[in-house]
Amino acid sequence: MPAYCQIHPLPYQADPACFFERVHHQPGAVLLDSGRPVAHRGRYDVLSAWPLELLQPQEDEAGSVFFARLRERLQALGPGRFKPGTELPFAGGLLGYLAYDFGRRLEARADGAKDDLLLPDARMGLYDWSLTSDHQQHSSQLVFHPACPTAKRQYLVELFESSSAPSAAASPPFTLLEAFQPTISRDTYRQAIERIHQYILSGDCYQVNYTQRFQAPYRGNPWQAYQTLRRACATPFAGYVGLGNDNAILSLSPERFIQLQDGRIEARPIKGTRPRSADPATDQSLARELCASTKDRAENLMIVDLLRNDIGRSSRIGSVCVPELFSLESYPNVHHLVSSVEAELAPGLDAFDLLAGSFPGGSITGAPKIRAMEIIDELEPHRRSLYCGSLLYVDVRGNLDSSITIRSMLARNGRISCWAGGGIVMDSDWEAEYQESLDKVEVLLKALQES
């Protein structure tokens, strides 16, 4: 019988910054943030730091081999479980990210895009402790895997119960040195959409997700930038991953990629967007327009079918279903159409098999998936890096939860990058798609430029 995880209660905090402030500058610091109290579907925040080890793919290492290494290290940590009646998402295990370009390690393809950001394709830390806040139960607790040493437990209890945070090395306030600028022109964007239309007419694809990137130089601590973004646009699948030397991933994602909980799989693809309006009548009109849009519903359905196929590779035969279709979810900047795909994991498979068969998410590639990804590589001048990858955990019980890193930024080597894209189909108007991409990130860019 596996040993139980030890739980140490702390005073409840609705804002994870109250806890994460104490470790954000430490090696391997990571926060998975449910964006409470205003976001949809948010329940848990999970944070940790000081991993036992950090794992990254080796040069030319296949994705399946990297996943095998992760599986081995997870097993080496040892089993852990909670006492009956305890509902917590993470019992110790792996936390980190997969970049969109990790997909090249799962499905080899030609590459025409430049890798100018040089972010490793993945980084997963192995953690024997976490701090989890449950916003349904209004509780916060330290969670220690059975392998976590007693001295480490005592240090963490003292750290988070202390009335004052430990002093950190001084870092200048986060500052943009210039405004964000797109890295392609409007004309280049138009030409790319026209080329996608040609591919659709020729029968290569039905839909392609096309993305543009915005960049600005910065200095200072990106954790401050994340807190600014969170105040402007809290979302249920947000997160922060410290990369050292004032580098970090800052994600305000509204989209779940895949959850695996006790053998049950759920994906929640987003496809279909309208901007919000400060005028309530106009805002409601935009929401009704989105819900009634034949084009947006057709795009959403294409991606639902794609995900049914991807998830079906790892699912028990006959278990894939679509319990929710074309639901409206509204965020501070946009309205979205969201659907749900569910299934049961097939016997003998695990979270890594599920990821290998599904990554990257179909909602940010297009259909058919592999051909759409080839077209993306041809038309987008730079690799997507972190954008459209995932922040995720896989715990020692085999459970998984993951986001799709849209509405996300990468602060790296003095430049902060942000991306925006959308699904292009035959009746897409390039000017409307261009404006939609701006609507998706306007609140984030504006928040940093005005802070």
C-alpha cells in the first residue's frame, strides 16, 4: 500500500500571489493559476519550487523517448495518495511546459520557420511538494509527497507561515522600453490568408490556425508583469513559469487542453471569438451574434471532430462523447464558443500516451492536423516557441491537467513576445481575422504598456 501524502493547512488565500511571492525567484518556481475569483471553472491553484531535478529533451531526442524518461522519473519518485475524502489535484510529480515545437519531436516534418527565441522544447520539474489552494473549499495547504524529507517539510512550513516574506535579490521593476510591435506587416498577413485560401481550394486542408507575433524590449522582473496581466484578465488556465535571470513564461490562457482524472479524459476546445463592449446592450448583441454564427459553429465543430480523433487514439473504444457543444464563455476581453470532448482512457495506457497522441492541441493547428501544421511552418516566419504549447502537471497517481498557452507571453533575454491567431476557413475575411487577432491580446498588451 502506498503511503499517504502529508497535508499541512495554511490560512486560505484567494490570490496565489500571497504565497508565490515567497518563491517566485527560486529555481524551478512554477504556478498553475485558476484565475479566481472572476474566471470560469477555476478551482485549484498549484505552486512549487526547488524541483528534485529539471528534465529537458536532449538534442534530436524523440518525443516518445523524452516521455519515457519522464515516466521513469515519475515512477522513481514513488507512489503517493490522499486519505479518503481528500480532493486535491496534485500529489507530487511533474510540473512544467511543452512548447508548441515539441510537436516536431512527435511528428517529424519540414521546417521553414526560424527559431529565434531558442526556448527549449520542453521543461518538466520533478517536485516532492506543492502548495494548493482550493477555491471551492476556501482552503490552502502544503502537500508533501511521502518522499519529501522531514527537514524540507519543516523549512516550507516555516517559510509559508512566516509573517514576512524572505528578502530576494533586488531586481528592477518590470518596464517595457518600447511599445509592442508586430513582427509581420498587414500586407504579409493578408498574403498568408490568401495562400491558406488557395490551399483550402486545392483540397489540402479545411482550416488553418494562423498566428502573428508582437514583441517589445523590457527590463526587470516578469513576475510583476504577470501580476499586472492577471489583474487585467484573470483566466482559469493561467500560469507562471520562472526561467531564471528575469526570464519567464506568463500565461493568461482561458483554454484547457486535456485533463485526465482517475481515467476520465476531458478536452475543452475554444473556437469562435467576438470582442467585449463596455456598453451592455452592444456586448449582449456581440455574444448573441457569436452564438448564432454559422461560420464560427462550423469551425468549432471541425476542431471537436479533430479532438475526438486525437483523444480516440488513447481511449476505450466507444467511450468518446461530446457532452457540451457551442457553449458561450465570456472573459474581460472577448466572448468565446467552447465545447467539451470526453472519453475514458484505454486499459494499459497513461497520461504520456494521451499526450503523445494529442499534442499539440487541434484548436490551434487546424484540420487535417498534420497538413495544417506543415502550412503553419511554411507561412509563419518564426517558430511559435511557447505559444500554443501547454502548461501542465502529471502527478504520481497518473492524473494530468494541461492548458493551451494562448494569451501567453515569453519574457526571454530582454524581449517579451506575445502571439495572437485564429482559425482561417474559406469564408474568412482577412481584415476581420486581423482585427480579431488584435482583440484577443489587446487587453494584455495595453495592460503592460500602461503600467
